[in-house]
Amino acid sequence: MNLLKKECVFLMFSNEDLNDSFDSFNVIYSKEQWYVDQYIMSLCDYIIGPPSSFSGWASYMGDVPLYQIRDTKHLLSLEDFKVFNLQTIL
């Protein structure tokens, strides 16, 4: 929210059961099938996640800027988000 300087809704996607550690934010936890989650993710304004082809394909399909978390101590900026293309994914 601080990065975008506006109110945000966070959509959380995971294969694991998600606990309530993010409940202080405006969070929606998806319980959909993987292909529905990927489609929903492709409609978001930004994607943040671990290095994975799943989020890479969502970025590519929806032309959505993606930040893949490789260093948890990195101070995130909007310049860190990149739209993935086929060369990036493959």
C-alpha cells in the first residue's frame, strides 16, 4: 500500500493452507482451482510472488507487472516490476 500510495486489496493464492497472519490487510484468500487462480492473477494490477512459471504465465497472459521475490531484504520499488514475456518464462 505504501508503494502504490493508495488503498489496495490483496489476493492471496497458494497450494498451502493460509493462516490469518495477513488479516490486518484487506486480503481475499482464493480457494479456486489453479487455472481460475491463474486467470484471476492475470487480471491484477501487480503480481508479487516467489520465482515460478505460474506467476510468470499470469504476468504474460494479462500483461501484468510481476516482482519475483528472490531477496526478502530487498526494498521494493515499482521499477522492480516487469511484465514477463515468453523468453522470460521459458
